[in-house]
Amino acid sequence: MATSIAGAYPVRTPEGNMPMVHWAVLDATPGNLKAMGEIGARTVAPQTAKESGTYALYGGIDVTNPDRMRLLEIYESYEAYRIHSTSEAFQQYREERFPILKSLKILEANGIALEQKAEGVATKVVMCRYEVMPDKLAEYQRLATSEAVRSVREEDGVMGMFVTAEHDNPNIIHTMELYRDQESYSAYKSSNKYREFDDLTKQMFVHANTVDNLATSIPLSSKGLHISQS
């Protein structure tokens, strides 16, 4: 029998509700994504650390397009996002990145499952986009939530599982998977529990696409971890 790992929690508001989530896709002008990240680290990152309502900003750089970053942003509420996006630090970040920002797309989403360990560092990031058959959506959401909870609690190297649905197209699912390292990712994908989940859900998809990301270092945020493990 699998042992539950201490310190694994859902991300929730203090009231126990699902927080606000959206995705940001940033394209830098060729060769300038690193410079954009350095601007963010110098300007907006220190302010974000002080914002109690900004729970997490997790991202990855596309292996096949190193000028593209996808961010999953998690906020306590729309008001918390407003405070973040109108801060002086964020305005400075926007101004300085403007010459090297090629495009920016914000995708509004709803959280289905937002699960992570309370602490640790992820170096492997995988993102997926699924188009689920509408008549299979409720069952997919149930299975995906169960697997997100199980994997973060039972698999030592699974650092976070985030499952979201597009606000305007709820059968379009976007996920982010965080792993301690490549070995943890490989171990999870070859596990019997994951294979059972995959066998049950892959028949529900009209389309499925996976985006691998460059190796990174993402310290897990402890914000939003308000509900004790059951």
C-alpha cells in the first residue's frame, strides 16, 4: 500500500475555494527571453513575494521554441490579480520588457485540480493541452482530480499537478506537471497507477498535445496552502 507523503496540499483560498487562475504565453524577440526573465527577477519578483494574494507564478520555456514561455498564474482572487498587475513594480517590468516582447496572450481558465507539495524544487516541467469529448468531460474531471491528488501525495518526485479548463471552452484542458527531476518524471510515467489513469482517459480525447520544457528550477510557493491534508 502506498504511503502518503507529508506536506502535500491543494491550493485554495482561506475560505477553501478554488483560486483564480490564468495562463500567460509570452513570446520574446529572438534570443531575448533570458533578458526578459532577468528584467522580471529584478523588478516584479521582489514585489510579488510581498503580495499575499499572489499564490504562484510557475512557468516553463518550450524546448522546441526557446523564445516562448508559458506561465500558470494563481491568485487568491481577481482583486489580488488587480493589485499585482497595477503595482509600480509590474508597470516597470512592462515598460522595460516592451522592446523585446513580441507577443503576449492571456488565457482565462478555471481550476479543476491544483495540487502541490508544500515545499521543494521542481526541475522538470511538462504541459499538456487536451480537447475532451463533451460527453466525457465530467468523468475526465473526476479521474484527473483523483490522480492529481493521489500522485502528489503518494509519489515522492511529483511536486505539483495543476489541471485547468479554458473559461470559454471548458472541454479544452490545460495542465502543468512539476517533477523533482527527469528520473522522477520517468518513474511516474512508468508506474502502474499512471498507466491505469492513462488507459482510462486517453480514449476521452479528441486531440492531445504535450509540450516539454527546458530544464529549470522552480521553488514551490507556500502561499495558498491553507487546507490541511485529510
